[in-house]
Amino acid sequence: MEEATAAVQKMERDLGTSFPMVIATFDPKQDRNAVLPLEQIRSYPTSIMLDHEGNVVKIHTGFYGPSTKEYEAYVKETREELEALVAKANG
């Protein structure tokens, strides 16, 4: 759990987020839907983006860390999506 928490905290710093993040489960024996009942979660990590009203606007499954070719595009796209959600919330 310490390793998972550190990874989430690093992602928060890298993306410059200030909203709560959830680690749904770390134990492979635990039913993931018992913790966070979303049928679209098929594997971890899964990021769930919510709007200011709590509606799910995007679900991303998979890992794009700094050593992957998708990383820069993923960070850019995620940052743009989050900025758009914040702008919409601030009307």
C-alpha cells in the first residue's frame, strides 16, 4: 500500500492536481467492486475523472509512466481535460 500511495502522490505532483484521489484496492483477493462499484473498471490503475457535479466524464485504464512513449501525450491531454473541467466549474 505504501508503494501505491507513493505512486498516486507522485502522479498528483506531476499533474499538479489538488483533488482527492482514491486507491480502491491493493489486495488482489479483494473484490474491487466492493470498494468502488464501477463496472467499467477492468484493471488497475484506473483513473476516473469527475465534473464539479460528481458525474463521471472519463475513465482511463492503464499506466503511462515517464518511461512509456505515451507519457507526454497522456499528461498533456489529462492536464487539458482537467483545466477544461475546472473552467466549466468556475463558469
